[in-house]
Amino acid sequence: MTQSTNNDLQRSLGRLEGSQEAMDSRMSKLEKTVEDGFQSISNKLDRIGTRIETIEAVEAQRTGAWKVIVPVVTILSSIVTWLVGRFLG
């Protein structure tokens, strides 16, 4: 077995440092990609939340309108039924 020289150790250490820097660069890019992805998802969820709030507001208005329309229609149908019974009966 041969003895490692100082130059051999420095060369190996240089390769190791190069590999570590390359790995660090790739990890930084991956980290940036993941952060951007989460930000994009967060933005989309915010937009979906806004749309749902709008839909719920319109639904509440529609429900309120039905609460007014149903009694009016009920009264009108009662009057029509009474008139039909009165004049045809």
C-alpha cells in the first residue's frame, strides 16, 4: 500500500469541496423551486377563497330573496284559488 502524499490529499480535498459546492448549488435551486411552488399554491388558494366568499355572498342574497318571494307567491296563489272557487264554484 502506498503512502498518500500531501498533494494527493489536497487534490482529493479539492474534489470533495467541488462536489460539495455543486451539491449546495443544486440544493439552493431546489429550495427556490419549492418556495416558488408553495407561494404559487398560496396565491391560487387565496384567489379560490375570494371566489368562494363572492359565491357565498350571492347565495345569501338569493336565499334572502326566496324568503321574500315565497310568502308573496303563497298569498297570491291563495287569492287566485279563492277567486276561482268563488266564481266557478
